[in-house]
Amino acid sequence: MYQGRLLREKQKAESGNCESKDESGTTVHGTSRHLHDDDEPHEKQNLKSISAFYFLLSVLDFGMSPPIISVEHLSKRYIIGHQRAKGDGLRHAIEDAARAPWRWVKNLWQSRSANSNLQSSSSGLPTPISHLPSSHATREEFWALKDVSFEVKQGEVLGIIGRNGAGKSTLLKILSRITEPTEGRIRIKGRVASLLEVGTGFHPELTGRENIFLNGAILGMSKVEIKRKFDEIVAFSEIEKFLDTPVKRYSSGMYVRLAFAVAAHLGSEILIVDEVLAVGDLRFQEKCLGKMRSIYAEGRTVLLVSHSQRLITALCTVCMILQDGKLTSLGNPRQIVAEYAHEPLLRQPACEWINPAPANNGQEVHLERITVRGGDGNARNLFRASEDIYIDFGVAIRTRHDLLKIGYQLVRQGVVAFVSEHVDNPGGMPMLPEGRLRLTCKIAGALLNAGEYQIVPLVSLHCLRNIGEWPDPVLAFRVEVEAAANKFHTVLNENNHPGALFPHLKWVVHRLDQRPMELETSTSQPIS
């Protein structure tokens, strides 16, 4: 309401600058008013002040600008058909031929009944298959998107992340008007250029040159505008030699080069890019990243789907997570990427091993179980590199022994990362008493590198003999490095950061002309 009043006042102020005088006086915005000579300078000054005020509001943009993309309760439904097993004998063939006409009539009636029920449903929910008049359901409803709502303002770069099958590509196809939504409403202001799949929007029989003009015409650009951008497109795509070759003979990398060059240079207000840039080589990906930064600097809007956390955090101004067709999170890219990376923590099964050997085996010690858990006490098998990891050993000691040692080997990629035993405790460990005990080993955060680790139990009498044999690991857990914690840690793997350990050590820089200066890194805040 307040925004509407401001806009109306602004229109009045702007229209005041275009005065139409007649014999009766001066008309401002359709309202006849008589201005005396003494009042005219004061009136004009007021109009200038109001215009300057609203110009300042438009420059500062207090969140009142309307979104360039508005999505409201968007849903997309698909029907999945399941073919039933058929017999291969003569009797089954005759039976199937006899029932074919009736089956066709029944399927036609079912489809019409399902559509009418869906349209008349007040709740908007689809008609379940169990409600269809069929003894054997052969169709299944699948909602690729369900009740998705969000807004994108002009100049924003929206990153969309999620697992495969979460509905990301379906959303982009709907926004690109390739497919229609089942429910919901979309408002888009401006021309949309999309790069969804390799070869999308290209005619295979046309040459690269002809496809550039074809895409420009589809976007509503004139031939003059396309010619003005033509040299830039060809130079960016780096396919000058093959410009007059039919694109059906292009490789997938050449397809992507030309498609991105066309989409990025043909003056559309909105650019939609799916995970097709992964097809190109690393140098071209960096080139595309730089181009998208320039697009953002020009005030154009970009929608980007990518599984690269580095790309999302480096380029996007806002990010969203799609999960099973639903929008689960929307906000700051670094926070959303961190949430997405740690989301499997809530769904991982408990990481616990129970010794299958009988308890009455005559040994001095029986190892009952091993549990890997986080600081919250919940057992799991996925951890962030910055958090502490706790390994619990449940043991039953029947006979006290001063040489008893309980511990484990931590193995990564077949190599022992380290060995830890309870007697290694810095403060010393008293002799374990008889009874059922729980021993806990803490692996401090910021120690392990990203990767999968395995636990091999060790129970022995020092320099005498082993108690129990476990040649193979009994548990495994995984450590992941947070992409949002440090801009230098966005892409970590065995090639660029090898080793089982990743300790965050303190570095000191000594300047020869000044006193020493300490540099301390932080695992919780990004380094800017």
C-alpha cells in the first residue's frame, strides 16, 4: 500500500514537469489548477524536490523494485507407465488380441476421469492411482516439482543445487517455456536465453552461422542486432574454422562453446544455465565464469544449476536447495552450500559395530561393540573436518591385567594413518578394572583430511599376545571439508591435497624490517 502511494506521488511529480497551458491556466496530471506568478517558482521547486527524492529512492532501491521472476506455488506432474509382464505362448497372444479393443476404451475412460478429477479437486492434489477404476494400476503419478515459490530480482545470480532427480532441470525447462506447469503461476519480465542441454535450441542441419541467427530471431532480436554481436559470439566460441559446418558434426564440447556464446551475448535480460558447462574443458569453464561475472556486472539476471560448490559460492548472490521437488532452503550462497554439504548427516545410518563372537570365549577381555559418533552423541558415519569425532569401545573385562591395551588402527586408502591405544593418554591411564566399561577416544577437529577412513580394532597384552583377531576393518566413516570455511578449500581431492591428515597448523611470518607478525587461520569464518 505504501509503495503504491509512493508511485502515485512520483507519477504526479513527473507529470508536473510536462505542463500544458491554456486560457484557463496550467493542467498538471489531468487536474486544472491556476498558478499565480508568485506561486510558480515555489511550485516548480516543490516538484523538483519531489522528483529528486524519488530519484534517490530508485537509486538506493529499498527493496521496493518488483522481481523480474516470480514463481508462485509451482508444481509439475508426470505420469509414469509400467508395462506388465506378458506371456509368450499362443494362448496369451490370442487373449491379448481379443482384449485389445476393450483395453483401449478402458484406458481412454481412465485418462479422462483422472483429468476431470484433478481439475475439480479443491485441494489441488492429484487423484491417487488406487482411486482409478482399474483392477491393476499400470500408471503412476510422479511430482517433479511440488508447491515451489520464490522471487528473483533484477541483477541477482540465483544458484540452484540439489541431488539428481530433485527437479532442478524441470524447473529451468518451465522457466524457459519448454514445458508447461501442472499447477502454479510464473511471471517473467524480459527475454530469456537458456542453455539447458547439449544441442538444445540448435537445428542439426543448419550451420553454426545459421544457428546464431536462428537463436537471435527466436529471442526477438533484429538482424542488425545479431550482426552487431556476431563477431563477439564467434570469437568467444573459438570455432571460426567450423562456422559454416552443420552443427550435427560438432562435438559436445563445440556444441557447448557455441551455445553458451550465443546465450551470453544475445542481449537477453535473463540467462538460464544448466549443468552443461561441465562438458567443456577447464579453460573454457573459467572463461564462462568470467563472462557470467560480466553479465552480473551489467545488471542482468542469471539462473545457474551446478553441482560445483566453488562455482556457486564464487558467482551467485543467492542460492536455493531443491529436494524431492520441494524448495527446502533459500538464502546466502555460502550458508546454503554448507547446509547442502552437511544435509546427509541427518540421514546417515548409525555407525556401530557389534562383535558377532560369543561373549563366553574364555578370553580375559571381550570387545562388545565400537561406535563412531559426533559431539551431539548421535552415531553416524559422515563428519565435517572441523568437528570432533568420538570413538567408543564397549568392553567386558573378566581379569585385570597391567599389560592390557585397547585401541585401533585408522586406515585410509589401505594405508594406516595412525594407531591409537588407551595407554597413549598424555595424563596416564590407570589399570582397567574388571566389569563392563566404555572407553572413548576423541579425534580432534581440524586433523583429518577429506576422505573415507576405516577402523581396525586392537586388543592385546603388551609384548605378549593379541586378544581377538580382526584383520579387516569393522567400521568406516567419511570426513568432508567445508567448502564455505575457506576460499582455498573449495576443491579438495587426493591430487591437489594428498595425505590422510589435514592439520590446521599455525604459521608465523617474519618480516626482516619489522617485528614478527602472526597469521592465524579460522575454520569457522571464510578468509576474504
